Amino acid sequence: MRVLLVEDEVRLAQNLLEALRETGLAVDHAADGLSGEQLAQQDIYDAIVLDLMLPGKSGLALLRSLRKMGKTTPVLILTAQEGKSSIVELLNAGADDYLSKPFDLGELIARVKALIRRGKGIADPVLRVADVEINSLRQSAQRGGQLLDLSPTEYRILEYLMHRPRAVVSKRELLEHLYDYDWEHHSNVIEAHVSNLRRKLDAGGAEPLIETLRQRGYRLRTMKGPA
């Protein structure tokens, strides 16, 4: 999944970037409200972590602007304002959740992932398609009850496909959601990652689950039938 972080405090931003990326998320960063708004207008993010006090344009103004444009990306607000009226104002403006500074990094990560799941209509961290099961909290995957030994990139590809079962997912879409803005150098290896993932999923003669559709992308099958 891909997240946008809009935070101007350098040290806090670095800590958040490292923590979110360590959990397997791709993260882009903007250090002011104007550049954050420019990035947020793109429909490539699964969640936005937005500081309230920003140079250029405030987090509240940015949030209102996004909602006015019809953007529904889940937004988690970081705020030092704990008054009831200010929190009500944030929620009325379209915030999905908020955290008061200082906060625990583990709680932030859990809330971001919960927003992503809810944004995709999935409340349970355990996701099942056919006989494959992933646990987004443990970052683990299994098929037919057998644990799969996946690389971080293979896991992220599988997780994204399982969020969109039976949908055709292009290679570019995978790249946009799995990597941040330095993803260009990954474009020539995505096929290799999918090939390795397919090999591990189908080990032992299991029914193939990932289809390749020529010049279109990939699709995760959800039921038995001809490949």
C-alpha cells in the first residue's frame, strides 16, 4: 500500500518515514501544505498522514480542499490541539482519524493500516481469497494452511492483489502502489517478483491463482476453474 506523509518537522518526518516503510508501506513525503496538496490530488494513495500546522497551507485547509474536490482518500491528522471544538472541526472537515502529539509510533502504524483496510471495505486484518490467507498485522501469508516464505516485495504484491480479487491490475498500478517516487528503477523487475510469487503460491502442484493477461496485467483468481 502507498501512503502520503505531509509533515514539516524534519526529525519527526524521518522517524515516521522509517517506521512506515519498515512495515512494508511505500511512503511519499511532502514538507509543506502546498506540495502536499499537489501530491494528494493524485489517486495513487491508500491513506494520507497529515500534520495540522504546516507552512504554505495548513493541514485543515488542505483537508477541506481535498474533500471539496471529491477526494475520499482516508486522512489521519496529526495535531497538538486537543480541545473538543478543534477535534470536532477536524472531523466535520472530513478527517477519518486523528492522533494528538506526542504519540506512539506503533499506534500510528496500527491506525494507518486500519484506515487502509476500512477504505477498501475490509475491517479484519486477516484477508482470505480462495485458500490463501494473509495477516496484515503479522505480515504473514499462507496457502492451504502452509506458511509461505515470501520476500517483502512478494508479500506486498500478494496483499495488493488480494485487496482487488478478480480485478485486472496493471504493472504500472502495482508500481504506483508498492513503491514511492523512486520506483522507476523497479519497473524492470516487477515481472520477476510476480514470477517468484507465482512459483511459491503454486508449489506442490497447487492450482494456479495468478493469471497474466497479455498487455493488461495480472489477476488473482478466486475460485476453481480453467486458468
